[in-house]
Amino acid sequence: MNRRTSPRAILVALLGTAFLSAGCHLMAVGAASVVLTQEFTKHAHAHLVTMDTGLAWAYAKATLGEISDGPIEADNEARAASATVDEAKVVLRVQPFGEGRTKITVTVRKWGLYDDAEAERVLEKIKRGLR
């Protein structure tokens, strides 16, 4: 630190960095992590079910485990998981959505691009698993 940099300037710089990154939320998923941004929600395919969130999470996670190419990485506390399905990275999120309802959200990236058709296919398989 040189003599011209005041503690106040350092504090302002740190706070500015924190506010700039406020648009991104980091959610731990097992040993890996998933960055949830506005881009995630823009490309997400969602489905609302009238079901307990814990039960919907258990079924959705089990279905993702069945269709994945290998083990899934899951964070049970955040109800988020990621897995590889047909060489694509699938991110699943289950969250409460009002009283007695649950929102299931899926995004898929294949070769670095969002794949809406694959996301819809994975979401349909999860919906069938909920019945």
C-alpha cells in the first residue's frame, strides 16, 4: 500500500466491488459451485407443483440421478443440484413458491450454450417422476 492510499479509499473500493457483484448469487453445490445470475433465470425452464418442497426436492433429485451420466452434486440445504446428462450440464433448483406450492427450475448448457430443448426434456422427465 503506498502512502497516498487512505483507509477510506480502500473501504470505498471494497464496498464498490461488493455492490457490483450483488447481482450474482453464489450457491454451493457439493464440492463445486453454481453461479446463479439473471442469465440463469432467463434461460431457466420452470414448473409449479402443488407439493411439499422437501418431497418435490427428493423426487426431482432422484430423477436427475437416474438420468444423469454419473453422480450428481447436490446441496440439500439450498435444494440445488447439478449433473451431466447427455454431455450437457444440468442445473436443478427446487424452491418454495407460496403456500403449498413448489417451483422446480432447470437450465441446461451444452458446449457452452444454453440448450432450451434439452432443458424442457429434462424438466418433462422430472415432472413425470413427480406423478
